Amino acid sequence: MSNLDRRSFLRAAAGATVGAGVGSAFARRDGAALFAAELADKPMPTRRLGKIGYAASVFSLGGMSTIMERDKRDEAAAIINRALELGVNYIDTADAYNDGDSEANIGDALGERRKDVFIATKTRIRTDDGIEDDAFEKTCERLQTDYVDLYFLHGVHDLDHLDTVMDRNNGAIKAFERLREKDRVRHIGISNHNNATLMEAMKRYDFDCVFITLNPAGLTMQDPENLRDMLAMAQDKDVGVVGMKVVARGRVLEHNVSIKEAFNYALSLPIATANIGITSIEQIDENVRYAKEFVPYTTEAMVRLETLARA
């Protein structure tokens, strides 16, 4: 993609908002931005999750960090309940997160509030065997639900894995489709760190959602140069986009990027929600504040932030 095309894409994604604060966008993080009382009654911004149609909170809760730790269920419950109180309505997890402990912690915390939350979970099983009657049932037992809103083929990072999961004879997609027919799975998605593979996946199948690596430093992203093309394809196909590794577990701080800058960068692109793992109530408050105060970055601010982060 040429520099002109790249800038045009960013301008469309960011809305070319004037005065988004290029100068302030590059200040280093100065302590935790605690949740302000005056924002408590301000609604959580939402965005449409592609063809799924769900109005997802722009900040969503990741099931890693504290939420997946077996010996911190009380802390996990406090984090989850605080998030829900402040308008978060999308929670991501996976059966692989600490051998299912993340799913169990979420199930324990939600209880009767299950209907208030859109739950996405994932499996790394690649074939039709062992999903429908085993892995999925265990996931639902841990989550204390009889269905999941969104089920991801997890970590399909290369074409060999894609070929396996999409095989019409014994690929995992067959189990996913049967579960959808039974209304046990409402929507089907795919996740990975490779944008080229995601583009190929969207060419082959009508996925409802993709879960992608997204931060200005390109951390854990295998091919950041393909990000814009992949996002454009998702928009064309009305596929929901959820951003992960938005702060890369805090590693963005090592790349001249603050947590707020990384969050605003992600939301200035055409995604539905920025999914972030949390370790404390203070972090929930901080990220909710960013969500409720969000103003899109200008094209110039985004380009400068990428350049600074990847130098």
C-alpha cells in the first residue's frame, strides 16, 4: 500500500477529527488516570459488532490477567462486577486460559447476570473431534450457561492451520456449524496474529467476527503492513472486528506509547471494541474513563504515533 493510500485509509478510519490533540497524544503516562465521579453517569459508548448487530461497549473485558488466575476468584469477581456497573457488556475468554479457570471465574461472577453480557470464548481444537460433545460442554459448564454468543477458532496463525480447521471432512468448522444450528453458538469467529491469514479466512468463509492484534507498535502482530487491507476487507464484508493486545500487557510503554494512546489508537480505527486484560479495579476505572472521553485521533497523530512506537 502506498503512503498516500495508507494516509487515506487512516483518514477515513479516524474520521479526520480536527484538534484531536497531537501534542497531548505523545505525553508519557503519568500515573493511573482514576475514574472521575463526573463520568459515572455518562453512558458507555458502543459500536455495532459488524453483521452480528450487537452494540458492544468500546472497551471490553479480556479474560486473561487476574480473571484467569485460579486463586484470585474474589478479585476477578470484583473486576467483572465493576466493569458491568460502568457499562462494559462484552467479555472475552478461552478454554486455554489457565486450563479453563478464566471461564470458571467469569461464570462464577456473572451468575444471573449472564443475559446482560455478550460472551465470546475460543478453542484451539482444529478438527471436528472433541469439540461438540466434550470441549464445548465443559466450556458451558464453567461459564454456567447453555450457549455462547461468539465462538472463535483460536490462534489460526497460518494457512496450514486454516486448511485444517476449514476442512469440510473433519475440520473444526463442522462442529461449530452444528453448534450454531442447535443455537448453542450464536456466531462464529476466527482469531490470530496474522492479517494475511485472516484475509484468506474471510475469502473462504462468511465469518461473523475476527479477533485481531492491534497496537501502534505492532507488538505480537506478525504482519503489521497488512493491517489496513485486512480492516478494509472486514468492513466490506461487514465482519465485526475486536482488537486484542491493544496495550500488549503494558509492553507498549516500552515503545514510547502510553496506555491511553494505545487505547485511542485502536478506537480510531474501524473496530467495534478494544479488548483489554485487567489486573485491578483501578485499571477498570482508568479504561472506562478513556472510553467515555474518547475523541478520534487525526490522521497525522496516528501516523506520528506509529512512527514513534516503531522507531
